[in-house]
Amino acid sequence: MCGIIGYTGGTGTVDRLIEGLHALEYRGYDSAGVAIVDECGNINVVKASGRLKNIEERLRNRIDLRTSGCGIGHTRWATHGAPTDINSHPHGTPSLQLVHNGIIENYLPLRQRLIDLGYTFESETDTDVAAKLLDYHYRSTGSHMTAIRRTICEIIGSYALGIIFSDAPSRIYAVKKDSPLIVGCGNGENYIASDITAILRYTNKYYQLDSYEIDVIEKEQIVITDLDGNPKSKQPHCANWDIQAAERGGYPHFMIKEIHEEPDALKKTLNPRIKNGIPDFSVDQSKDEILRSVARIHIVACGTAMHAGLYGKSLFESLAGIPAAVEIASEFRYNNPIIGAGDLVVIISQSGETADSLAALRLAKQKGAYTLAIVNVIGSSIAREADHVIFTWAGPEIAVASTKAYTVQAALIALLAIKTNRISARQNRYK
């Protein structure tokens, strides 16, 4: 997944962006770049393929950018076009630059339309098409917000966009559909980021963007609007992690650190949910009648979380006598699943933002099934949209190879199966 960071505030933009990009390295990347607005309103773009040290080297002597107060940065995982300097993000024109996480599915017809309008393309990316389309609408209307609205109404796919304009040198626009993006709330400075780990050094307060919401971020204020420009009122979330939790803490790498954190993560997850030796989910305001009357269980997840689901399938069937199936989230909606009222769909996701799992959850709700999310991140999209959510409280997991996240997912689903065993009407018929 690509990583996005943005900052508006005082000086030190370069350092803030580079620190944020380092915090996002765990997402994987093949190139990186930044766009920084200088005091004269010029947008300076610096990007390079390869490791972050390459872009750091190119920025080392850019003294002119050290006093700038606004910019966006990106780590790219190539989808359209090779991992080269020119395909790296940001993309744009002299008037604007943007960074993007996601895939724009209709970029080819949009690209041809823009070529017919006289635009040329330096890169092979779908993001370059989004940037030029935004430029076209901005030139046509003269309005940032109108241009953004018209652009996102035309593009099909998933996206999280961070946008800067040359004539608004201290402002960042943020908009998303399905891909993760947050707005961090600082003191005289504000941020956008793909996740909270990128900005924890400076703030643990953030807004979780909703799809088709447009946020306007300046150093002293954050304005949240819907797609029609109407103001929205939201309460910020507060991450319960500190910066030490998101750093290596003396360990040589994150994976070994997170292995050592497994016992504590298990205690945090299980202890509040066991009373007198019996599973008790009252801390989660669980509804026992759902488990008591469930006819079938569908566990949907990706990657490591799917393997926790396989463990859960075995336990639900052996302990509670309830038929259970495990499906990879990316295949779930294409298999026309036979689900409905009386079925329980369990969505497992560490981040709570896994796009395929979110799509599966929405389909399950459309078909009338009850949805239960097992996630780690409070305020994440899956946590907010599920009928019920159980948090794993494992803290941040930075390493790509999952350790503590899998352990707590497996432990939590085992506890859920034991609880179901105790209250399930179906299990009582087997006794």
C-alpha cells in the first residue's frame, strides 16, 4: 500500500515529511517523493525511486525549502508504471500537486480525453491522470472545491488524495473513497496521513475521513465538509498509543519487538473479557442473542487474519456445532455468497481499513446478515460500519510479518467460540 503524509504549520516541513515517510516504510514502497510550497507560492517537487535515503540526499542541499510551512509526501508501491523517478508521486502541474493511494479504474478513457484536450503525460501512472483532470477542472472553474468535487465524481475506483495548490500555500485538501486517510490535529499545525503512526511524534488526535468527505486543512483550523460543501461536525479520535509503541525501542527491528510484545497484547485483549474464568464480552456491549440464534458463520479476512479465521472455523464447528466457512475477502463478493438473516459474518482486519474486507462487510449488510468486526484500530472504517465491533487492543504492528496481531485475533476468536458454546441454542441440541 502506498503511504501518504502531509503537513501544514510553521517551518520544518521537510523534516516532518521525511519522518512521516520513515514511519510509513512498513507499508512497502519502491519510490518516494515530496511536494513543498515555498514562500513565493512555488511548488517544489523532489522525488526518487529506491529507498528513502535517495530522496533525503536530494533534499539535503535544498536550503530554500527548510523554511517552508506546507507540503505533502508519498511512498509508492507501483501498480501502474515501473518504479522510476518519473512515475513516483507527487504528480501534477505548476498549479497543483497531489499524492494518491489506491487505484483509478477508468484512468485510460480519462487519459485519452485529457490528451484530446491538449494535456501531455510524463508518467505511466493512473495518478497522473487524476492530477491532470483536477487541473482541467480547476482551470475551468477557478475553484479548488468545485474542481475536487468534479474530479472525484468522474474517477472510478479507490483513492485517498492529498492535494496542494500553488495559490493556497498553507492549505492541504484531503479526500478519500475506501482507501485509508486521517487528518491529524496539532497545536498550530495539522497533518494528513495514511495512519496514525506517521504523526504520533507530534499528535495522537485525529479525524477519520469518511468516503466522499472533503477536508480543508490549514495550520490553525480543519474544516470538514460533505461532497456538496456542507459543513460536518465530527469528534476527533484519540490514539491510545504513544510514540514509544510505534518505535523500535532498542530492538534491532520491529518484528522481534512485536514478538516480545505478544504476552502483554494477549493480557490486554483477554483479561477484560474473562470474569470468574468465563468469557464475558460485556466490555464490548455484546448481544448474546446474536450468538444464541446464529445459523451459520462466515469468516471473511485477508492474509494473516484469514488464517486466524481458519482457526476460528474449527472452533465454532467443534465447540458450538455451528457450520462455519472462511473466505478470502477479495473473492467473497465475486462468489455471490448465499447469506442473509440468521447468518453471522465475522470480518477480521488488523487495520480496519482493508479495502476488500470493507467491501465484503458492506455486501453482507446489504444481504441482511449481522456483521461483527474484529479489528485493532478504533475509529477505522470497518469498526464504524459493522453492526458490532470487538477491538483487539494490540497496539501498532509495524512489521510486515504479523506476530502479535495474529496472536490476539486467534485468541479473541477462540474466546468468542467458547462463549458461543455456552449460549448457543444449536449446541444445546447436540448435547
